[in-house]
Amino acid sequence: MQNNTFLYKFYYQWWKSIDKSIFLIISSLFAIGLFFSLVSTSLIASDKLDTNSYFFFFKHLIYILIGIIIIYIFSSLKTVQLFHYSYFLFFITLISLFLVPIIGVEVKGSKRWIDLFFLPRFQPIELLKPFLIIVISSILCSVRSSNLYLKYLLSIVLVSIISLLLIMQPDIGQTLLIVFSWAVLIFTSGINIFILFGLSIFAFISLAYLIMYVPKFNYIQSRIFSFFNRDTGTHNFQSDKAIESITSGGYFGKGIGEGTLKNRVPEAHTDYIISVISEEFGVVAIMLILLLFLMFIYMVFKKINYEKDDKTKLVLIGCVSLILMQATIHVGVNIRLFPTTGMTLPFLSYGGSSIVSISILSGIILNLTKRKIRN
């Protein structure tokens, strides 16, 4: 009886302190992703496995249940505990990223995953991203050194190491996402704009050299060339089918299960989920989903405006920027603004590593935006 009372009190304190509006939007986005997994992507599994079982749906449901537990754990920690555990988890995930070239699983020419018995096809970079935001923010806000340029140098070294590991896989999409998140953090911290511009030019030239002259990255070169020349390249097929699906869906879509994109494009339930939704439920559904993302970002930034601790501000800005950039790239690829990158849509796309990653980010955001309860 006492244990039940303790658990109830602990849960009550958690529910009383978190920002319920942000939590409601996070829950809504997860629920929307699960719904589309049920009505759309489960049909893919039925065709591939020659069965009527809802294979993708049940796997997606399990991942979301795990994600809810993760959100609860990270959001219920004390702020000091959150940072301490994040440093530890950062080094664990960084080690796993180092192990990818050694024991990683190669899929379609890229070695980005490690097989774990409890999380098949585990992608280390997905779990590393939330903790990287906290580590970089901690470096930039460290009181042990007053030399801001030394802090910038340490953050550059750290991001460079991670970027090189990603380039080896290769995974240029995640590399750009990591570099963008770092740039947002150091820009927010007050770096000289000319230094940031110079670093950006250097990074751009380095990336261009890799793509143009290193054979390992010929696939990226072909994607870029085929993006500008619509008559060549297999990647145009995916992009053309995606935008064709969005157009054919119109304002209100073809109806549940009537879409064809999910059967014509590989990984449609991850990389092209927006197009799948638009084809069956219309542009109106996409606009509502984007509105939820905008509301989520607005509410977090509203909390940032009242926050006094610089470290907390940086972490929240980094987390929101990461989610915003990833969603922007995903939507941009689906409407053919960007070349194919293989970027999932936060909260909605199918995938264990992606859901765990966004759950950690959500838990961190809920933790740092919750009200301080006085005992």
C-alpha cells in the first residue's frame, strides 16, 4: 500500500510539473504516426510477408511504448541528474559510433547500424544526437574557462570527430544535421559572425571536395546531378513518385489504403511518410501536421524566453533546432526541394532508432521546461 502511495505521489509530482501543452503535442504527433502506420504502412508488410498480420504497426507500437517510458524517465529526472546521465550516455553512444566501421551492418552500401538483441538495426548516431546537444552546450557554458575561443575549439574538435565517423559510413545527411546543430549553438552563444562565416565556407569546400573527388562518395554526386537533371538517376524516380503522390492526393486525399506510393517506393514508411500521408489524406492533413510542429516549436521558444540559465537555453534551442531542421529536410525531399537524403520525419516515421532518439529529445525538452515544484 505504501509503495502504491509512493508511486502515485511520484507520478502526480511529474504530471503537475511538466508543461502539459508541449506533452500533448508530443503525444499527438506520436499518435498520428502510429495511426498512419496502422492504416497505410501495415499494408506493405502484408504484401512483402504474404500475410494479413500488422507487422509494421505492432513493431511501431512497441517502439512508441518504449519511447513513452524514455520520455517519462528523462523528464522526471532532476536537472543536475539529467546532465550527469547525459554525459555518461554520450560517451557510451560515441563508443558505439566508433564500433560501427568494425562490427556494423552494411545495408545498401552504407554501414550505419549495429545489431543488438534488444534493438535490431540500432543506429548509434540517432541516440548520440540528443546527448551531443547537451555536451556542446555544457562546453560553451562552462565556468571552468573564461576563454570563449577555447570552448569553440573544443566543440569544433568534438563535432569534427563525429562528422568524420559519419563520413566514413557514409552518412552525409546526418553529418549536415550535426554540423547545423553545432552552428546554431555557437551562433546563439555569441560567436563573431565573420568567424562563423569562415568556418561555414571551410566546411562547404571540404564537403564539396569529398563529393567530387573521393570515389566513396560518388553516390552523393550522382544524387545531386540527378536532382538537377531530371532525365537521369534512379533517385529521381523516388522523388517524382513522391511529388506525384502529393499532387494526386489533392486537398483531401484518395482515402484510407487507396495510396500507391508505399508500394512503389522503397522505405516509403520512413523517408517518404509525408507523401504517403498526403496521397491518402490530402494536403490538409499535411498542413495540420506542420501546424502541430510549429506550435511545438513556438511553445518551447516561449519557455526559452523566460529561462534565465544560459545552459538550459542553449540545450532547448539545440533540441528544437535539431527537430526543426530534420523535419524541414524530410519535407523538402518529399516536395523535391532537396536531393534524397534518407532523413526520417520526427515523431511520425517508422524506425526504432529514430523513435528512441526523438523520445530522448522530447524527455529533455519536457524536463527543462517543467515548473519547479516546491516541497
